[in-house]
Amino acid sequence: MLDADHPREACGVFGVWAPGEQVANLVFYGLYALQHRGQESAGMAVADGRGVLVYKEMGLVSQVFDEPTLATLQGHLAIGHTRYSTTGSSRWENAQPAFKTNAAGGGIALAHNGNLTNTAALAESLRPSGPDGAAARRRPSSDTDVMAELLAREADLSLEEAIVRTMPRLEGAFSLVIMDERTLYGVRDRHGVRPLCIGKLPGGWVIASETAALDIVGATLVREVEPGEVVAIDEKGLRARRFAPPDPRLCVFEHVYLARADSTLGGQSVHQVRRALGAALAVEEPVEADLVIPVPDTAWSAAAGYAEASGIPFGEGLMKNRYVGRTFIQPSQTMRQLGIRIKLNPLREAIRGLRLVVVDDSIIRGNTTKAIVTMLREAGAREVHVRITSPPVRWPCFYGIDMPTRAELVASDLLSDEVASYIGADSLGYLSLEALTETAADPGEGPGGLCTACFTGSYPIPVEARSQSKELLEGLASPR
């Protein structure tokens, strides 16, 4: 993995209701802005009031969609998804949006960012109990598929009522865009673990994972979807209902790494939060050095903040190949060892003989950070001091980020000086949990409104004792 020292991305969702507009094109650009959240597959569903058409494929947004394909996707509302898998392995069947037909013959499409923690129990409840009826249905293979199936089985209700009835059964993290032939819905779990926002177009509405996706299609931010809320958009405009009381726990890693720096979360600029995290890190973990450099790209804002607060000059010491996408080629061991150089290369003249502060957002396994430190030393750096704008990651995430098991987390059983020795740094400094939460917290919620389970092991949403692996439902689907 070229970036195994960062959390593996979540997913991106985007929905639009805009009669008279080329909604498929708007979804394409929205997903393009959310590509950083998932690079395994992309898809969209489009409706024209009479039917729902779904198109999805493995690959990047620009690989899945071209102009001829978009031209066939005609309608007045649409949803889209770009995926990194958490529950449900990386294959075409699990690409989103998920699509189901209910008993009345209507179509339901659903796209999901997050991860359910009671997937196995929900899937068991969908098992056919008799020889006919539901027995013809394919067993769900992802938590997204489970949610869509639950909605489809509420045949006696409108989709809106089915959503309100079904959502309280779900445990975990879920930010959803859902649609039928006429209406677009946005849903956020009662903890608001994953972001979801609403934007206004001159002739319609947009729902998206991040505000950066609103910007790219010319939509104006209206507000965030509140935790525990369902919003519906149709010819009558925007309406909202609650299905659960809010208990906010926004994932703090959205601010640290996942979200784009040009997005806003909880009314705060992600860029400004990351600058402030870097400044706090400079106060907590000072060091004598000649140059502060970021690990591109997510640490750029934090490194600038560290440099400003410390008085150490800011500069670039690593150049990123902007055209390296996610590769589906399985590399050899030799290529894995050289892989970091495909993505990053040192500016030798800029760092030779200098004492460097290397700012990054997190260390997960430690292998990539180790390779970067080695590369900087080989390029002539005299000292390499690593500074991280988050605390040590010691626990896996079950809420939509594909972090490794605890045994694979380098900081799970090593002290900071031991991690520093492993990665070959002259020193290693982490930001304290207190500084992180105070800086990243929504002013209206305070530090208690953030999920910090990957640092503390204190999970705000119960996690089933059984495996939470990607292949969980594939295993359930096998014969007993």
C-alpha cells in the first residue's frame, strides 16, 4: 500500500434534485470532488419520475463515466457514490448505489457512507423463513445492501415512512442518500459520525458528503443534515423529520485527514482547523530545526501552522506525483519496497544538510513513515523529527474507516520513543487528545461531540462481538 500509514478512506455520497438540469453531469462532478473518499468503485442512479436507472462499475469516477454514458442517464433527480469498502468486499456486486424493487414494483436506490455495527443481526433477520416469497431474493452481501432490502420490504409504507421506521433499527455510522422515482432523501445517523450537508442550486437542491462537492457544482451551503434527521426533497421543496434524538459524535479524523481542506465541518473550515492543530503541535512538541515540511497533501495546512507557531521556516521537501491514482495491479515485493518513491520524491537541494520537522496527520502501521524517513536521510537530511497532528492510533475503527486490526497498529503496544526508533526518526511527537478535541470540536457541541475511539478504545456505539471484516456477509451467505 502506498499510503498504508493513513486511515483508508471512507466513502463519498452525492444527490441532486434539479428538474431541467443535466443531473448525471452534476453527480459526476460532485463525485469527482469526493474522489479522495474512495477509489474502488463509482456509480449513480437517475430517475425521471417513471423509473430508476443505475450504472456502476469498478474504478475511479473518470474511468467509470464518460460523456456517452452520462448522456444516457436522463432524469430530474440522481444519487451517486464513490466507494472504499468496509463491510462487503471490493467487487462489482458491492459497488453502489444499491438498488431494490419493492413489492409494489417501485425502485429504491441507496448510497451509503459509514459502517453498520449490527449488520450480521440485521442480515439474519432478512433470512427467508419459508420455501417461497423472500426465498427468491439474493442474500445481501454488504451493510448497504441490507439497508436497501429492509426498505424494500416495507411494502405497505411510502419510502419516506419506511425510512423513518427502519432507521432506528440501524446501529453504527450511516450518512445516506436515497431515492425513488420522484424524491431525494438524505439521512444521517443519530451520532452524526460521517458528514452530510445540504446545498441550494438556482433550480434545485444538492445533498453531499462534503461542502467541497457543493462548491464544484455551484451550490450554496444551506446547512448540515442533523444527526438523527431525514430530509426529503421533491417538487414541494425541502422538508425534514427526526427519527431519533441527536447524540453527536462526529469522527475527529474527518478534520485530521479524511475531509478535503476546502470543506467545512460543523461550521469550521477544515483548513483552519488543521493549521490550528499544527500550531498546537508546535507548542506541545517543540524541537530545534531548520525547516518544516509536510507529507503531501493532507498535512500541508498543519505544517504551515507548525511553522508559523514555531518560527521555523516552512518549505517543501517532498514532491508528490499528482497523477498516481489507486492501482489495481498487485505489486511484487520489490515494487512494494519502491512504492513510496512512485508517489513521493525528495527535493534533495532543499533538504540536504538540514534538520527537518516532518509533519503528518497520523501513523497507522508505520511502514510508510519509516520509508519516508529513510528517503529523507538518503537525500541528505541531517536530522528528521516527525510530528503528528493526532494522538497515537491504538484501536481500529468500526464506523466507516478501514483501519487495520489492533495487532497491525504500530502504536498499539509501543511507546512513542519505541515507534520513533522503529521509523528511524531522531524524535517523534504526537498531538495530545485534549488539544485535538478542543481545536476540532464544533463550538456548539464541545469536545464531547467527537468520536475519538481510535485513540482511546472508548466506542460511543456498541460493536458486535463477532467479526467486522469486509467479508462478514459473504461468510453468512455460505451454507451452514
